[in-house]
Amino acid sequence: MSLGKWIAIFVAGICICSFFFAAFNALVDPFGLFGDRILNWWSYNMTQNPRTAKIGWLDKHHDEYDSYIIGCSKTSSFPVELLNRYYDAKFFNMIMYGGDMYDIEMTTKYILNRYGAKHIVAVTGFSELASYNNEADNMKGNLHARVDGSNLLLFYARYLFANPEYALAKLSAYRNSTYLVNADKVFDAATGAYDKSVRDSEPIGSLDDYLAKYPFFKEKIPAYASLPDVDACVESVERIKDMCQEAGSTFTLIISPMFHLELDIFPKEDISDFYRKLSRVTDFWDFSGYHSVAFEPRYFYDVYHHRNAVGAMALAKMFDDDTFYIPKDFGCYVTLENVEARLEEYFSVPPEPLDNEKKVPILMYHNLTETETEGFCVTAETFEAQIKALRDAGYEAISFADLIDFVERGTDLPEKPVIITFDDGYKDSARIGAPILEKYNMCGAINVIGVSVGKNTYKDTGEPITPHFSFEEVAPWVEKGVLEIQSHSFDMHNSKELDQDDYRKGVYQKPGESEEEYIAKFRADVEASRRAIEDALGTQVTVYAYPFGYYTQLSEVLLWEMGIKVTLTVEEGINVVIKGLPQSLRALKRCAVGEHMSPVELVNYLEGLMGSD
């Protein structure tokens, strides 16, 4: 064979290999540049490079949005659902890893020219003042060529002929992916924000416990010597504002909340310079500074990122929404007229300690009886003596609605609150318990097993069980506010002896049950329980008491997504609930109360818990 033919075959081989190489990268599409038509896994794509993947997403879905919030990773913590409500809009969150003002400006320009927008909200902190137009990684940290105007052909070629490890990693992650967020999928593609479902449903209690779990809140961070790009950032803000005005879009600038250790790393003189120059360009909302929120670690995921709950506080402050808890010193609308006063307050006024938490014990009863006890039963005589002792010791029973209002709205609780719960829904827990609670001006919550309501036999087995009340029997007590009815599952409180082959251990996944099957069954069970209670009594189900106290991270996330605000375990201890942090209502502990516990012992036990750190 001639040399020419060998060369032709060699070149043809290279071309064929290059074609398949490029086709493989384009079909798997780990950066979301080519439509991701095979896997359609945009959460993964955005995790690899949100700057490029979000443009690919918007190419397909831009008609679903009409407004955008744009900025660095802190941007994610301003909830899209609240932005939609307050602005009467459909927002997409254009959070970018380490996004600086150049990224915000270029992205805003692209969006306005390509899609148009009713509203543009830009979010910045102070690290953006230290670096302008910095591309950390030309695969994972760069803007899309259509956004920054770079060579489009070279841009696509770079990804088409990229190392195939990127595509192989996506295939491997797809094969091993589970429902919960993980390092391979940190975004909610539909909103563009970080998927914080796990962190937002994690139980949060005492400050000491939180700092033990996240010790980095005690570590110092290296400081910046200067912030050299103040002028570049201010000029960029001015151009963004002008672009929005020309396009007929509103423009809002937010300085994000920051933990005090992060604030410490920025030179005060440069911050002051930035504020003075920025106020000449635009008014803006400032949620940074040494206010009380900045000194509360539980309001932050880590030293650099405030929680979504804090973003909700900020938006509520901006729109004067008093249905949210907002600390008095949190947030200021800065103008040219008040910038000097703001700076003086910013650096010189020490924050007042937040009175933002409350210890709340939750008692756990099961059944009451007129006669001798067995198992978890408590006699009417003992129960009444216990309730009287609590009242005489200054305890006031509160409802779960009161507890939720304390956390969500900051409404006051009594000095010594207590929540009284009964599990399962036994007839006598209501028949005996409700009149005693009413007598002492107390209230209680009964967590019912939906499948057993009104029954005296176990499902369809015919096996006798302790009788359970019907909804009709408790309705008068619910109307009076003496009782509230909450969920103890519909049919996940199983008996190993009676359920046999269909047995489930609480809410745990069965052996051999796929995650998809489990999630569908769990959701259906929760919804059946909620529907039965709400349809019968016209009340809202906001509490889920785990059968036998068993729970998992997945069950917590699923209940969070379904709008269940409080979850109860059978773990012993006191609860610390925190204003503005719905996570403090997760996996609450309870104090099991039995016949053996005298009224004095019960009060002393609670006093010990209330006094403990």
C-alpha cells in the first residue's frame, strides 16, 4: 500500500474517532451546552458549571420565567417562591459559583437582549470587590461564549473535544444517583437555586450542639489587605442599572447578609468607599453589617452562606411583610441621604443579643384509663394530678400552631410552655383526657393512626385492639381548641405479628423495595392521613409523629417538601426552638410520661430539662 493511502487511512481514522469522540460528549452533555437530550439531567449540568448550563436550560425553558436574580453563591438563599410572590413574577435564580460583578453585568446584558425581563435583582457581597472579571476555570468557571462575546466556535469545540472523563463521570453519577441531593447534583434545575432540601430539613436546636457539629464557625479567616476593584464594581452596577432602565425592567441591588467572621476579613475603609460611591449610583438594600443576625451561627449554613430562612427574612423586610420574624436591626435601605448614618451604625453600634430561642418540653402520653394500668396507660387520677401539678408549677400548655407562630413570626410564648401529646388515637385518651385538659385550661394534640380511626379491630384481620375514637367523637373538642388532631401516619404503624408479609418497620424502606417505590408509598400514606383528618375536621395537618420514633434523612426531606412543619420523635429531652428557623421544628424530642411518674417527679423532671444547657 502506498504512503499516500496510509496517510489517507490515518487521517480518515482520526476524523472518524474525532466524530465519535465529539458525538459522545455532545450526547452525554455534562455541561448542558447541547440540549442534554438523552439524560435530561440539568441538576448535574448546573453543578458542573452553572454559568454555561443555565444558558442551555433557558434556551429550552425561558418562556417559563420573566424575572431573574443574579449573583454569587449567596444569591441562592433568596427563595424564588417569595420573589415570585412579592414581585408578582416568575423568577429564575442565576446563581454562579464565585460570580463577580462582571459576570452579573454580562449575564444581565444577555438576558435582557435575548429574553427580556420584568425584574432584575442583583446580589453582591464584598469578595466581589477584590476580583473583577476573573475566570477561575475555563471549563467549570467560565461564562458561556454567547454571554461574554468570546469566539463561539472555539467555545463549543473546547467542550466537544473535552476529556471524555467529564462525560463518563456524568454517566457514572446518573447510574448511582439517589433522590437526596449529593455532590453530583446540588441544583434545583426548575428554580436555578441550590437544592438545600437536606440542610433545610436538618434538626437544629441548641447553639452548643450546632457549633459542635459545625466547628468552622469558630475558625478565623485570612483577611484581605485591600479591595482593589471597588471602582470597577460600582461602574458595573451603574451600567446594569442603565441597561435595565433602557429595557423597561426594574433593578434592585442587594448586599447579602454575612456572618461576622466573614465581615472581619474586609478592610473597613474599602467598604466605606464602596458604600459612598455606590450610593451615588443607586439606592440599595443592605443586609450586611454587624447586626444580631451576623452573630447567630445557626442562621448560616457555613461561614460564607446564610440560610434560605435568612434570605426569606431579608425579602420580608424589603416588602414589609410582618408575617415573618425579622430582627429589629436587620436590613437597611441605603440612599445617598442616609449612607453616612448607615456607615456610622455599621461599624460603631454593637449588636443587641437576640432573644430568639425558647426551650419547650413536649410530653408524650399514649392511652388513659379509669382502672389499673398496663403498658403505656396512665390512670385518669394520675393524669389529672400531673396536669394540675404542671399548672400549679406555672406551666402553660401551648398548641403546635403556637409553636409554629413563635418560629415563623416571632410571636411570644409563655414563660414556661409545654406541649401535651397523645399517640395513636385511643378512644379513652380523648374521652378522659379532653375534660381534664379543659378543666385546667390546658390543651393537647393527639397524633392518630389513620387506618385505625374509629376502629376496635386491626384493619381487616378481625383481631381486637384497644378502641380508637372516631373523628365525630373528637370534633367538639377540636372546635373548642382543647384538642388538635395530627398525623401518626395512615398505615405505617405496623404490627410485626399481624401485618406479617406486608410489615414495614415504621417509615423505614422495606428490604427489596426500590427508592422510587418507597417514596411513592410514603408520600401516598402521608397524603392519605392528611386528607382524612382535614376532610373530617376542617383543620390543617402540620405535625407528623413518627411511628415508633423511627425516621431517616429521606423521610425528613419528603415531609419538608410536603409542607409538614413539625416532626416528632420518641427521643427523650428538651427542645430549643428558634425564631426564624423552621429547621428547629424538625425531629423534636418528647418526654415519655407513665403511671409510675408522680406529679412531683414530673415537675422536677421538666424543671431539670428547662434549666439544662
